[in-house]
Amino acid sequence: MEFYDVVIIGGGQAGITMGYYLKKEGIRFTILDGNERVGDSWRKRYESLVLFTPREYSSLPGMQMDGLMDGLPTKDEIADYLEEYVHHFDIPILHNVKVEKLDKTRNDCFYILTEKGKIEAKRVIVATGAFQKPYIPLVFKDQGKDIFQIHSSSYRSPKELPGKSVLVVGGGNSGVQIAVELAEEREVTIAVGHPFKFLPLRFLGRSIFSWLDKIGLLYGGIDSKKGRWFQKQKDPIFGGELKSLIKNNKVKIMPRVISIEGTDILFENKSRQTFDSIVWSTGFSPLYDWISIDHAIAADGRPIHERGLSNVDGLFFIGLPWQYQRGSSLICGVGMDAKFLIPYLLET
């Protein structure tokens, strides 16, 4: 059985950022990742995906992205950048390794069961990210079998969707980007449970993220007034494309979906419409059922932690939404959380 001082589970931006800091400390570690290549979680997303964070805010510690700093990178640029980052810093990573179980042994070490064998570690960092199990409300699971349905995590391009009329359910930035793309050649309706709040990508010649950084919101911690206020706000929609399409009646807005009957969709305002396709952009739910350690995971399925520090000695989390600040699950902010955890990793 292989033994490491630290094992990081997950080779996305959070995992490799932890790897960067551990490498600097000379700690023997490895990263376990289920993908074939670094960056594959980005490569597998929809083809037209462009980040709303400019390159200046899309880089990890120690290595800036190439290109114009105020330009917006594509998802493939991000994937290639992450792969280059791992090669540049020679971060050890084992690919195509799916973790089936994490437990703690009697000798106070962690036992990691994978498809390819068993690994033991003194400390474990869970870096499986914010996008785990695609979520579709349970009430709709067995409805709408006569309509083509796809979750936004599986959507790649408009050519996958049959028919002319599409309903996008969910008003986050992914759903909005997909709706904007589909509106070029489809009849698009987007169903949301709250009004949109739009923010421009640029303001007074600077990226909106530069302004959020400047006024202390982007990295404001949840223990600060600014951070607590920002955490309570609905996520804004970055950019004005959807706003323009709504104004020109190219995209229609409807309230929440209540039920699906055949090809008919019943909305909260009691109106009905028929659609050829549905894109569920309803987010993700946590998936930590492979962690078999008492007091690690709460009843709602989310990790029990404070700034990534678990109640379980030697167990850490990284890359969680609002782990400490708005940027915790973004490329721009994960480095701050990783740097915070390093002293605690050295203590255990």
C-alpha cells in the first residue's frame, strides 16, 4: 500500500493550487484525479463557454495566464493553462483514478480506496470542487418524458437540441450564456424564480472584477461586514446580452416551472406552454457519500468545516463556494484559501 504525507483528492484548480504550496514546503504528496488530463473538467463544458473573469483574475499563484490581461479567456484556454501550470511546477498527479471511499484507520491515518488500489495518507485534502452532482428538482425527475431534456453540465452546443422551441430553467450565468447562444436560431424562454440583476463586464474602462476587488467585495471574508452582505446577494448576471435580447423580445421570461405534463410546461403564474427541448441549468448538489468518516459531513450532505478546516484531525477542504470569500470557488481566489491552510497542514 502506497503511503503519502498528504493526498489531495481532485485535480482541478483547487487541488493543483494546494499542490503548488505543498511543493514549496517540500511535503511528499500526490493528487488523485478521475480525469485523463489536467483541465478536462473545463474541456468537457459547453463549446462556446467564455469566462466573465478577465485573464488578470483567471490565474493561479506563481504563474500568470498569457494574453491580454483585460481579455476574457475561453474554457479551453483555462484547461490548457491549468495543464501547463502542473507541468511548469512539476506537481505530482495520478490521472484516471476514481476515489471510491475515504475512511480513517485505527492508527489515525486515512485509508483511500480507489479503482486502482489502496492508498494511505497522514493528511487528506478534499478538492473535488463546486460542480459535483448535476441537480434537477426531484419533482421533475419522472416528468416530461416526451420532451428532450439535458442538464447544462452535459450541454455542448445547439446542434444537440431537437426542435425550435427551448426552455432554459435557471437564471445563473451558465443558463444565461446558454440561452443567449440558443437565441441565435431558436425560440428561447428562460424560467427564473427571481428578477435578474445585471452587472456590466466593464465599467469606466475597467473590468467589473477590478472594481469588486477595489471596493473589498471580491475577497471580503464571511467574517467581515462586506463579505456577509455580499454573500446574501443573489449572484448577478455579468454582461448585457440577455438584457438586450429580452428587450427586443428575442428571449422570453417566465416564472418558476411547477410541473410537466407530456410536452406542456405549467408555470407558477398558471400559464402553459409547449417546448421541444429543456435545458436544466439548476446547478449542482454536493456528493460526499464516499467519505465514511464521522463528523466530516453534515446531514444536508455538505462538509463541516471552518475556512476549510474540518472537525476531523488531518482532513481539509478546498475550493468550496464561499469557503471564506466570493472568490473561494473561482480561479482568482482559491490561492488565498490554499495559503491559509498550509500552516495547519504543517502542524498535523
